Amino acid sequence: DDYVVSYKNNVKVGTATVTITGVGDVEGTIKKTFKINYDRPGRVQLKKPTTGKTHYVKALWYDMDCDGYQIRYATNSSFKNSKSIYVKDGDQVSRTIKSLTKGKRYYVKVRAYNNYQDTKVFGKWSLWKSVVCK
């Protein structure tokens, strides 16, 4: 190899650095900075939703390194006429959806987001899961 490439601070939003250093007969080093404008979260892994006697569905998911979550729920797997709830705490891993209809099947999916300036940068939706409301 004629050169070695190294990076610094190239994972999160901010200024990152790439350094290219010559090896052997190739001499010299060049260093450049670049900006990372946003940090798009990965796909959330949704657990099986739970339900209870007071007509609720509880969405549960595995913790992500993010600023918050969007939960979408509907009575069909195409999510037509769905409703959304935002969880503004990235450390929260569940949310109870109340006042639902007993005996109806509800489909739930979740995606993570990070705040960048005045916008939310969303990751991909989880695979949906469903449960019949008690």
C-alpha cells in the first residue's frame, strides 16, 4: 500500500477530519475536514405489543441512540387512516395507546428520529406488529 487513510470524529453531526499519509516511497500527509449535517438513526426493532382490560395497546421497542420516536398505529396493515404519537424522550422504550376499541386488531410500527436544526431526521420504520385489543 502507498498510503494510509484515517478518520476522526466521523460518526456524529459536526466537523470530521480525514487524513491521508504516504507510506514507503510515497511521502507527505494531507488533512481535510468535512461536515456531517445530520445523524440518521437506524431501524427500530419493535417487540410484540401488549394489551389490557382497559382497552389499550402498549408498543414496546429496543432502545436506540436517538432523540425520540414516532409511533404509527392503525386497524389495517396498510396503515390507511393511521394515527401517530411522538415520544420526545430517546431513552423511553414503550408507549401506551389508550381509548381503543375492544376486539379490534391494531397494527403498530415505530421509527426513531434525531433533531437537526429545526427538523426531524427519521430512520426507517420498524416492521409492524399487531395485537387484538382486550
